[in-house]
Amino acid sequence: MPSTTFHADAVLFDMDGTLTDSIAAVEAAWGAVAVDLGLDPETVIAATHGKRAIDNLAFYRPEIKTHEMDAAVEAFEQSILDFADSYQKRAVRRRRSGESSAGFSAHAGSDSGESTPALSDTSVSSRSDSFSTPSLPSSSSSNYSTTTGALRPSFATRLSDMLASALPEGSPVPDESAEDKHADEKRTDTDIEAAWETEEDAVDRSIHILPGVKDMIDCIPDGRYAVATSGAKTYAYGAMTRVGITPPPVTITADDKRLKAGKPAPDPFLLAASCLGFDAKRCVVFEDSPSGIRAGVASGATVIAVCTSHERSKIEGCGAHFIVEDMRKVRCVTEGEGERMKLVFTVES
């Protein structure tokens, strides 16, 4: 298989969709926000992908005052972690109460789809395109199974299917009075909320480490890699520790006050490279989302895009230097010692 080899000084990792797969929990959290606001969960989930929680909350919750925003972001990101942990906690409660726990399987993960120990690997995750404004409609999303590598349906798609299944196929729509229509609208809102809550209770949204990540991190010496994520500190540190990744000393989160802008601006990667003591142009960026890929390209780094959250066709035009299935397609070894050490990357094409 053809391959390309090149040298670099350091590595800058995105987190969610690149190192970890916690998007199922993220979708559930934004779905909850949508339901609370009386909005369509599918639209909100699609529009918030790839953006900082602070930017999304400012759009959907404009009543939040500036001095209240940090607390609001922390509370929202804690809700993501709560969704990620809820399935396992329910399973433990069922087992303690003697109820049946059929369908729950505990295992220790492997690098081909490792998860937090004792969490089952039945999560369903997805990620839609990053949109320029939160009001744009949803487009086709893609999903990546950490166990099979297969694409799978998103939370929003499954929610829509659940609502559709409640109506007989081909049911005629009778003429309605204004009063009937109003009643139907109320029932629809109730159905959406009920379907969302049913789906919420049934799915394991535990956080998983993505294929090849553990081996890649193990190959890179301390001080030669950083994380730059659109997640704030609560979510970023919580997600990484849940899958056994120790957040590196240089971990740039969305609530870092030194940042003037988030992705797709290059600021997070430029700051991470600077904190490591290297020029971003001599770094490798691993990314999965269109906005993150564009941020990496704008920083001047060599960008390796992984197809763990988007179909290849969705990220091909974003400027990545390499596009691979996942990190198993990339090898890294060190060459030299001390300040002269170089990282040698081999990318299978």
C-alpha cells in the first residue's frame, strides 16, 4: 500500500471525534436544550456541531448574561458527562435491585474501540457538518462505530424514525379546523418530548477512545504533543479521563481566556504550539471536523484528517494534507534525541 513519510516537531490533537467518541452524549445534551426551548432537536443538534458551547448558548440562550456564561457552559458540559455516565449508572441500579439487565454487557475496551472500563460499547454517535450559523438546516450526517468502523444513524434520525412509527403508514390527513390543528400541534410537541425521553433512556452513550489513539499517544514523547479542543475544561478533561487518556500539560480548551476566537480560526492550534515551544508550521494536527481541519490548515500545520465522524466526501474540500480512515493508518517513530529529536510520520494512503 502506498505511503508518505515526513518529519515534524510536535503533534496537536483535537479531542472529540479525534481522540474520543462522546458525540452521542453531546447530541443528547443539545437535544435536551432543544426540547426545553420548544425547538426541533434535529435542527439544533446539526447546527451546534463543531462549535464552542459558549457560542451556541449565546445564540440559543441570549438571556444568559455575560457574567453568567462561564457557569452556564460548565453546567451544560457537565450534562454531557451525565448523559455519558447515565446508562452505566442505570444498569448498576438495575443489578442492585435485582431487575433484569438484559442487553447490558460490561467489558474492558481495546484500542480498536476502547471505552471506559465496565462501560458497554453500544453507543450510537454521529456528527453533522459544521454550519456557519446555528439557524441552517441539517444535512446528511455520518456516524462511526468504534467497534466495526461502520457508519450508523444519528440521534436525530432515530428520533424522527420513532415519531414516524407512531403513525400508520399512508394515513390520510383529514381537513382540520383551527382548533383541531392547535390540538394536533400540542400532541406533536408532547410526542417529540416523549420520544426523546424514551430514546434517552434506552441508549448507552458512554465515551469511547477511538481506534489507533492509544498507540499514537504512546509513540509520542512527553512535551511533544498537546490537545486543542472546542470543548471547555469540564467536558474536555472529563471525556479524556473517562477513556484513560491523561490530559497533557498543554491542553487548550474553549474557555481559555487567552483565545480570541475558536475554530475554524487557527487560534487554538497556534496557542497550543506556542505553549509547547514549537512553530505550528512544524507541527502535525489531527482533526475530524470541517471547522477543525480548516483551523489546522490556517495555522500552517500539516493536517491529517480522520474519517471517524464525517464521511470522506464531507471533509475532502477542507484542505487536509492527508485523509485516513482513523489513526491506525498513521505510524510515528522518533529520530534523534533531546532538542534535535524529530517525529517521523508514515501515512498510508
